Amino acid sequence: MKDENLLWQIRHFVYQHLADTTMPPSVDVTAARFNLSAEEATDYYKELHNRHAFFLDLESMTIRMANPFSGIPTDFKVHANGKTYYANCAWDMLGIPAALHADAIIEAKFTESNDLVKLEVKNGKVTNPDLLVHFPLAFSRWYDDLVFT
């Protein structure tokens, strides 16, 4: 049985690490931070994955997604607090400034054309509201194939 308090401390650490460095911590970094073995930290990562607290690449045990942050480069770049974060999708690109409580410049590519779109978020609002985001898949189906979504 996992220590519930430690489980959520690890989740908090992962998100704080992402906010500070733009990348998720490895299992080894998390193990060292909490004085755990790599196996114990892996077990906590798997539990958080099973609870949808984040999404792992189960082969490498790296954090692929800790919504709204992406653990890998994507076509959704969010420039905030002097750093560049990657979002998983258009929804998450708007979530990063909200999660960081920061203004941001967002660069996203249209899937069909590869055209670059820039958005600004200032004081919690998108400053160019004439743009629309299209979600081709209903939210209820996102976990059917989270990487595709």
C-alpha cells in the first residue's frame, strides 16, 4: 500500500520541477529527492499514472504528460516567466499560463497547414480573441488514445 501523503508530495514535486525547469524529473531525481529506491519511485510514478495524475511512457518510465505540461517537445510552445514550456495540445497551451499564474506568448502550429499562430495571454485573458481552437474529438474520448488526442 502506497503512502497517500507521499504519493501527493511526489506529484507536487513533479509539477514544481516542471514549473522550475520546463522538464519533468526522472525517476532517479524523484527517488533522490524523497530518499527512495528507484524501484519505489517507479511504483509511485506508476500509481500516479494509473490515477491519471500524469501520463507515463511505460517503457522508459519517463513522464510524457503532466497536464497541461508536456515532457517532450511539441508544436505548442508557451513562453512564460522567461522559459519555454511545451503543451500537449491547444487546450493545454492555454492551461500552462493559468497553472503558472503568468502572462505568456504562445506559438502553435496549425495541424493541416503548419502555419504558425501566436497568442498572447495577459492578466489571464487571451488578447487576440478572434482566434478559435477546434477540438476534433470529444473530451470524453481523450483517454481512448491520449497521445493522439
